[in-house]
Amino acid sequence: MHIRGRVLSATQDVADGVISVAGERITAVHSLAEWVATHPSSAELPFEGTVLPGLVDIHVHGGAGHRFDTVDQGEAAGAAEYHRARGSTTVLAGIVSAAPDAMVAQVAALRELAESGVIGGIYAEGPFLAAKRCGAHDPRYLIDPNAGLVRRLLAAAGGQLRIMTLAPELPGFDSVAGLLADHGVTVSLGHSDADFACFREALRPHGPARSVTHLGNGMPPLHHRSAGPVAAALTAAAGGNASVELIGDGVHVDSGFGALAFAVAPGRVALITDAMAAAGMPDGAYRLGSQDVRVSDGVARIANGSIAGGTAHLLRCLVWAVRECGVSLADAVRAATATPAGIAGLADVGEVRAGGYADLLVVDDELALRRVLYRGRWL
């Protein structure tokens, strides 16, 4: 199979290129002139549009009425399928704070989906979070970092736990963060009431943490006399020591805040949806973990008014970054592909290159989705 179009990724922008695919993998990427020179007798290929790497959503909790925080593999697969059809060909299944046994059971169920390629891995958001900044997490299940629970989660995940969010000010953070890092799990700081110094220390070069969970949400706001974790995160990102997640749904953060994050560290921003089960569904009642959620005008909230995840898909977040934040298309594409793939330690997705998975999407000049290629097959 050969796909012709503008090829745009984190490392290239080929105005008229051809991507060759065999089976599940990309075999070559050429300019049209190079391809014609090596295929002189081939029929002219149609120009499809702008071809991007399949999007990589590393922080998502569900979609189409389905949840990832479940032991029902069919339900979790349904959530992944919803996002895949909208361009997110790789998702990490996000679970939220719950009783330890429940989280271990969820991880064990999701492990099989990760091993079969339905999801790209698992993201544990909690339960080692600060109660003051719990957001939509049920505070009954928040605990201090616990090595015993982490070892149970690691065993259940079988190498598929990719990211875990922790609050760095909690007792036991250093040892548990080190344990996670030793097992190849990215430690992400979030749902925290820490100050600038605490965040900066956790994000120090060669320190235990190298990511920040949904920047600006679940943490003290940026203030000029109390810079807080937002400033520490952006400082670390600008220095190349960390990446920051940014929920690009136009609800969780203002477009000016998004513009600031990209201006400070354009190569270190990872767009995410933080989408929950209501993504792609009408307004109404849903669940996130143990919490009841009401969605009104597409905004999900729990009873106390806290935002309870998003309802967008990642391509919509990419468009928001371009149109509302003024980010270049190249930077927005990187933030939805290569950067999140790097945070999650996923080597074969997020880029258009020979040897990588043939996960692609074709968009038109208005960034509307035309087609999705997943593992070498058009959906």
C-alpha cells in the first residue's frame, strides 16, 4: 500500500510525499519525486490530504459510554475503539483512585488488552494524591505512597503500567517514585498542593519524576508572588527535564494558558483529553470511579462542581491548540504524537518512519478527519 499526501510529523514536513506500508508496519517514507523515480511504471497516486502519525492519548479514562476503570475487558475495548476511530490510534487506559484490590484487579484486566495491542498500556492516576487537590477523585481512597501497593500493581501489570501520578509532598514519595522509575514507569506529578521548591526538587535533572499531570488542573494556580507547581513544571520543561500534559478541550484551561505552555516549551507539551465515559455521548449522568458525574453542555462535573474529566477526543484538542492558542500545526502535531509517546516510553508509535507501526490519519485543510489507518488497515 502507498499513501500520498503532505506528510507531517514531529521530525518532517514533506509537502508531497509517499508512505509505503506492508502489513502492520511502515516500510518507507519518500518525497513524491523519489517515489516516482523508483516506481516509474506505477500509476499516479491520488493526493489524500495531510497525513499525520496516529494520535497518542496517554491520559484518557473512557469514551462512548465505556470506562477504562473496569475489569470488563469488552467495555474497556469499546472505549479504545471509540477514540481510535477518531484518530487516537494509541491510548493509555486510565484508572482512577479506588480501593487497592479494585485497582489491582483493573490493572490485571487491562494488561491483557495492552499485550494484545488494543491499548498502548495503563495509566494509574492515584491513589497517592493530595486530598486538598483531589478534583474528581474520591477522597476516601487517597493514601500516602505505599511500596507494597506499587509492587502489587507492577506485578498485575506485567510491564504494561506506563505512567503513574503522585503528589510529591506526600510522605514516602521519594522511595515509591524511585521504585516506579526503576521498573520503567514514568512518574508524573499531579493532584498536588506542593509549592515551587517541592515540585522543582522532584523534577530535578536525573530525579524520579519527568512528567506533570494535566498542567494547571489539580494544583495551585500560577501567581506572581507564589509561583507554585505550574511555574516549576514549566521551568523544568523549558530546561528539558520534564514534559507537561495539557488538557486541550477548551474547558480545563484557557487558551492563553495553553499558548503560554507552548511558548515556554513547545517540544515538551503533551496534549491529552482526560476524557471519561461521556466522550461522544449526550449530556446526562455518568460515573468516574466511584463518583457520580453530571454532564451539561459537554462539561462533566461531580456534585461539588469539580470538573470530572473531559468529553473531547484528541484531534479536537489538536485543533484547539492551533486555532485558539495560535500554536503552529507542526508543534500541535508533535504534542499529540511524539511527545506523549515519549512520556509513555512507546517507541513504535507517534512518528511516521520506516519500521514504525502503520498508524496514520488523513485530515483535510480544515483539519477535519478523512481516514484512519490502524496497523496497516483503513478503519
